[in-house]
Amino acid sequence: MNPSGLCSDALFVRRAYLDLLGFVPPAADAQAFLADSTKKQTRPAH
């Protein structure tokens, strides 16, 4: 299995919620995540 490439912030928050909690994020949570400018999501995972 190969890891997925980089994705949009909206897709990331949706996948994270589905993988960890089993449901899509509430609109308010997704909007808060997308509005956060302090994220450093583009660094590679090792």
C-alpha cells in the first residue's frame, strides 16, 4: 500500500475525522480548521 499524496486542507480534515471518529466533521469544526493560519501541514511525515 502506498501513502496518499498531499491533499487540500478540506479533504484532510474530512479524512482525519472519518479515520479517527467515524463521521464527517461538523461544519463549524471544519470551518475553524480551514480558517487556522498556524497549521504546518505540508511538512513530510517520517
